Amino acid sequence: MFAYIKGSIADITEENLIVDVHDVGYNVKVSGMTFRKLPGIGETVKIYTYTYVKEDAFQLYGFLNRDELELFCRLITVNGIGPKGALAILSVLEADELRFAILSGDSKAIAKAPGIGAKTAQRVILDLKDKVSIEDTFVNKDASAYAAETEGGRNGLNEAKSEAVEALTALGYSASDALRAVRQVELSSDMDTEAVLKAALKFM
């Protein structure tokens, strides 16, 4: 129903946000990760929303970017994962970390979410593994500013970053640690996979 809402923050708790839009307050459920990134009361915020409707419920769930919203929508398609479970997962894992946990089969990382057991975490991986990709992680990220101005340069650097993460996980590092390391590398358009990998290893 609502693609997003934009207004000032009237009130905020760890699980709920009230956005004032022209004197109308919208109650929006948010993840712990989103809560920690929100500005203070009175500040303007733009929240991308998902409208959840059941016979006995009408609730907005909000996120600071479309990436988290997209993953939320995918999570709630998994049997046994409702909106509450999806928010719990996105409270302990950033979108990129969740994507890598799914791709690497890291059920323990997903199971850290409150109310999410090992079997449910494995079901998330099984159902979503073919619906996410490493490349999605690096599309439109701040790091792409280091890439060459041509589209080919951006794609080449994204590929090098993706391959570096894969190499780190093959060496035994966790997907989330590998991602963090690669994202800390000061990138330049002439870097290939080997250069990104060597630089990333300094952060492991």
C-alpha cells in the first residue's frame, strides 16, 4: 500500500517508530539494526515500508533502504518465518551479512536471532539460496565510488570484490568476517581479485 513514508520522528523505541507526516502519526515496526541507525526525535526520516495485512492485523514494517526491505520480503516467504521472525533476523544481521550467511550455509549466524532455531535457520538457507547472489551485495554500495567511471570498470571491481570474498570463505573465514574485511579495503579501479584479497587479509 505504501512504498515509503517520509516525515519527522515523533517517538522511537527499539521495536517501534512513530513517523509524523503532516500531523498524522504512523506506527512502524523496525528491526534492531534499523533502530540503531535512526536519527533522533524531531529529525526527518524516509522509511521504506511493507504493509502486512491479516484478518486481525494491519501493520507497517519499515527499513532505511530497499535492500533490507527486499530481504525482509523474501524472508517472510519462508515457511515458519513471519514478519516478527524476519525482523529478528535483520536485527542481528545486516542485509549483506545475511546474504552471505545464506550463500555460505552459515545457519549458526542466522540462528543467533531471537526465536530462530537451527532448523528454521537451515530452512531459510534452503529456500533462499537460489534467490540471492554475492553480486547483489556490491551493487550500488559506497565502495563503487572507487571504481572507474565506465560501467565496465564498476562491474569489474564488483566481480573482484565478490571473488575475494569467496576466496576468504574458502580459506575458512566466516562469510560475515570476509565481507567486513573486503568492505574495509580502500579500492581503486585498477585492483584485481588478487589485490583485493591481499588487502582484505590485513583486516582478518
